[in-house]
Amino acid sequence: MSNIDLEEETNSLLANRFRSFLPVVVDIETGGFNSKTDAILEISAVILSMDESGVLGIQQTYFHRIIPFEGSNIEDAALKFTGIDPYHPLRIARSEREVMQAMFSLVRDALKSNHCKRAILVGHNAHFDQGFVNAASERHNLKRNPFHPFSCFDTATLSGLAFGQTVLARACEAAGIKFDNEEAHSARYDAEKTAELFCKIVNKWQDLGGWPVNS
């Protein structure tokens, strides 16, 4: 088998594992809980890959700060919780539309390279992040949203099953993943830790015989 054929076979493993879905880990920091009215302040997406043994891991991370959309709501309590200052003069941020378009393009490229038909959002309390992704997509009338509109993988649920913990920091601790509470509530950090947790659960399930690589 040539190196090209081996690469193609390896890339197809991820599609085979998740029924042609590409799991993409997303974390969003916001100005509140209402996806229709509250600002997205940061977003991060982690693209995953699978090696020839079927081991899932992190391939690359996309992260950007976002300028609150015009007329958006930002709660003081949310800023105190995240520690984000959306008005800091040195904050490098782009418009919500630009950031979402760039993220969607990255995900679509990953779909193509992994022979997947659609992305499925992975998140800790995933419906929260999914709601904001969908709302931003609708707000800017973005075409070709690569994510499934309602299906998702929730690591809060999965880690509750696998480790008996549903809080991200505690689930990571139970899984043997280093977690720094001082770094938490950054979209990049939380997305990468959520990705590590998801990969740990998927790989552990395979080690227990839950999914053969050549299925």
C-alpha cells in the first residue's frame, strides 16, 4: 500500500467511526445566556484527527475574540465570571460575521480531508454553544453552516457516564487531565480541555472493546 493510499485509509477512519460525521469541539464565551440577544465574546473550535490505530487526538485549534454585534446585550455578571473585557483597547477582535465565516471554512476543509459529510458539535453542555453558533449563523445569513442543526455530543453527559463527574474541571481531574482553574473560561483553554476529555472517553471506550478500528 502506498503512502497516499495509507493516508486516505487513515483519513476515512474518522468518518467510519462517527457515521460520516466529523466531531468538532466548540467553546464559546458570551455576554449572557440568551443566544438571540447576548454577545459572543470569544469562540474556539478544535479539529480532531484519528491515527491508523483509531486513536482520536487534537489536530488544530481555531480561536478568535469577537466584537459584540450591534445592539447585543452583555451582562456584568457574565464578564465577572469570564474575566473578559470586551472594551479593552488592546483586545484584538474581529466581527462576528468574519470569525464565523472563517471557522465554517476551516471546518468544511476538515470535512473534505476526512471524507465526512457533516460536522457534529462537541461541547461541555453542548446545547449552549450550539445555540449560539446557530443564532450567529442565522443573524448573518451565513450559507453552508457545516454543523448538524440539532445533534451534538455533550461531554458533560459523557463524562458523567465515564467518570461520574459533570463539571469540566472535575471531569478532567477524574480523567487524569491537568486542569488549571486560572486559565479556565477562555474559549481556547476550555475547548482544548473539552477536546482532551472527549478524546479520552472515545479512546477509553475503544480500549474496552467498544469499537473495532476495522468495523
